[in-house]
Amino acid sequence: MEPSPIIAPSILAADFARLAEEVRAVEGSADWVHVDVMDNHFVPNLTIGLPVVASLRQATAIPFDVHLMITDPDRWAPGYAEAGAYNVTFHAEACEDPVRLAKRLRAAGSKAGLAIDRDTAVEPYLELLPYLDTLLIMTIKAGFGGQKFLPEMLDKVRDVRRRITAKSLQVRLEVDGGIGADTIAQAAEAGADAFVAGTAVYGAEDPAEAIRKLRAMATRAAVTA
Ligand code: DX5
Ligand code: ZN
């Protein structure tokens, strides 16, 4: 049986003055909470860093999916694992030796993820899949929430899914950017099984209900794919 889809609401679209409450609002419905760390270097935007993640970690039991949009992840990423992140994803474009960093993350107690931005081809990274727990395909250009989903990114998702299936790998295939009720089915059909959603969850009247609807759509699409 296929593993059930992961829905990971992104707190980038939440109210930063009430982060603990916003995270608790999705307890019981979210599988992971997606935490977008941006450093104003790798991407132009600036969000939150390790002290906030460490504090927020104490506020909920939901696993944290930390997405590091930062330069020099070798220096910073293991700290997020030590702070209790479930999964730490760093960008291929920012890392010289992804396998080495993935091993360090696992040794520090988290799962290891590699992210591929909009303008980066995925082929060179397919051979690294056995060393990873998650592979994140950006379906926008990393840096800002609320952007429009780019369906042409789904070719990358299909390529990765083919490789995961061919090699029987235990890797979560995550998509991030513009995921919502109008796009999640196509991403699931292409082979994604973990879905980040910021605006579609925290922009909704009832975030928990939005998550349940997204999960139902993803599950249905994966069955018919
Ligand atoms: C953007 C972030 C995304 C963002 C997604 O670079 O990586 O996680 O929060 O937001 P939406 O779902 O609004 O596109
Ligand atoms: Zn993200």
C-alpha cells in the first residue's frame, strides 16, 4: 500500500505574532508543520531562524518540516536537527556536498531533505536519492508565499517518482509553492506524496478543514493516478 499523503501547512502564511496558536490550530489535522527559514541572501526575503524554531518546538507536538532557504546550510542546518526538527531540507543550489550534509543531519537526529528550486534541473540529483529522506521540488521560485503554481515543474516530480519506484526507495516526494484545492490533484497524479500549503491553509477560514479537504483530494488523485 502507498503511504498516505503528508499535508504540511506553511506558517509563512500564518500570523507571525501568534505562531504558537497558529500551529496549535492545525494539531490533529496537519501531518507536519512546514517552517520556511529565509536569510535575505539565498532568497531576498527574511523570515525566522533557529531561536524562533527552538521556542516554537516547545509549543506543539506536530513534527517540524524545516525548509532552509539559506546560504551555507553546512553551517546552520544541523542546529535545526538538534533543536528537534523532524525533517531538515536544504537547497541543492546552496550546498556543495549534499550527501555529506544529509549524513550529518541524520547523525544529528533528523531526517534529511534536498530542495530543488525552479531553475534547477533534477537529473544530476537523482543518484543522491538513496541518501535522502525527502526530495522537495519547488513548484514556484523559492522566496515568497502566495505565488502561482508552475505546472511545468511536474515533469521533475514525474522523473523523481519514476526513480523512487524503480529503486524501491523510501523517499518522500514533496512539492512546495502554490499548492491548493486547484493544484494538489495534478501534483499527486505526477507522484508527489507530501504537500506544502501556506496560503491555501492559513488563508482559509478554517485551516484544519482546509487541510482535511486537501488530504482527501491528494488521496483520491493518487489512487486514480
Ligand atoms: C516559498 C516557501 C513556501 C511558501 C508556500 O519559498 O518555500 O513554503 O510558504 O506558500 P504558498 O502555499 O502560499 O505558495
Ligand atoms: Zn517552503
